[in-house]
Amino acid sequence: MTEHNNEMIAGKNPVLEALRSGREINKLWIAEGVKKTGINEVLDLARERGVLVQFVPKKKVDQLSSENHQGIVASVAAYNYAELEDLFKAAKAKNEDPFFLILDELEDPHNLGSIMRTADAIGVHGIIIPKRRAVGLTAVVAKASTGAIEHVPVVRVTNLAQTVDELKENGVWIAGTDALGSADYRKMDATLPLAVIIGSEGRGMSRLLKDKCDFLYHLPMVGHVNSLNASVAAALLMYEVYRKRQEKNG
């Protein structure tokens, strides 16, 4: 396998989180001239893990990644997807009611990375995405997540509708967003075992999934646009769940 066929992650924080999480790292390239004081933890962890570190001209690092790499690029094993049962185990390990996100054909890797970043911040137990017509776990997603990709389990399923049915069978309630005929999201009962569906950037949530929702909520808006960016909408909904669960737990 050549270097360019490997999955690459770029930037200090994504590489640092990959090292911290125990992710399999094949090799680490650091541009000559990068200040050692800023990457001491990266170097120490790489040494502990036995990861090969090579100092190379910045031009070489530029060739390895077109991202804002900050002079650091790592070649890593492909991202592993979790199983649905792993998400329930994550909730049980924290002695919490499940809180999952379902992303309905999200296509923008920056949106997925941003959602993962917020999901990690508020303790979402996992994210569910479809295998088709949706972005997966890529280097761009990793960069946008600033390392959260190493901590938030992601399940990739063939059929979202069937997965929703399986979640319901396991006692999880399903919430989605709908601009018409729905309740204000601030009225959400967030203390239930819950999965929140976030629609795609262009089409929103599919009719099939909307019909399977137990609850539909809207985000009140008084401006001229009628929808929010998917990652912004997801963040508002996640923090509402977090806020209400924190209130419940005192």
C-alpha cells in the first residue's frame, strides 16, 4: 500500500486525538520548521505508541494533504464503524437514557464533522447514518470534527427506516423536525430515551422517516430564511436535550 492510498488526517488536534484514542497510526509526518514546543504532546504520544515520525520539507506535507495541516499529517487505519448495540452499551456505561442522532442523507462532510464536535461536547451516545447517498467517515470529516471523530461512535446502516423500527422496539422514542404543524422544540420531552433525526441539507427529512416520528418539532424563526444549516439545527436540538437532562438530574 502506498502512502497516498492510506487514510490521512491533518492538523495538530485531529492527530493528537487519534493518538490519545489508541487509533492505529501507520506514520506521522511533521514539516521541518514546526516549533517543537507546540507539538511536544504529539511527539511524546507518538514515541510511547512506537509510531514512526518523519520530519520532512513542508512541500512534502502539502503533497500529503490539501487540508490546513498546520505542518502535521498522519497516515491512519480506516475509520471503524460501530454497531447499533454499541450505542446502547455506551448509554448504559454512563447510566443514562439513550440519546442518539440519526442523520438522513447528510452530504456535507463539514456539517457531519461539526455535528460530531457538538455531539461529543454534550455526550451524545452515538450517531446513525445511511450507507447510501450520505457522507461517511473521511479525513475531511475528521478535520472538521477537531478530533471528536475518535470519541463519537458512528453506525452505518443499510436502511434507516428499519433501524428506526429497531430503535422503537428497544424503547427509544423518535423525534424529528418539521416546519408545519409541529410543537416548539423547547417543549420537547428530552428526558425520554431519544433519537433525534436531522434531515439532509437540501431535502430535509424524508416522508418515510417523518411518518415514523413519535414527535415533530420546529425551530422558531422570525427572519427571512425558512431553514437553518443542518449542523446549527442539530446543535440547538442537542443542547436542548442536554439542558433538560441536566435540569432533571439536578
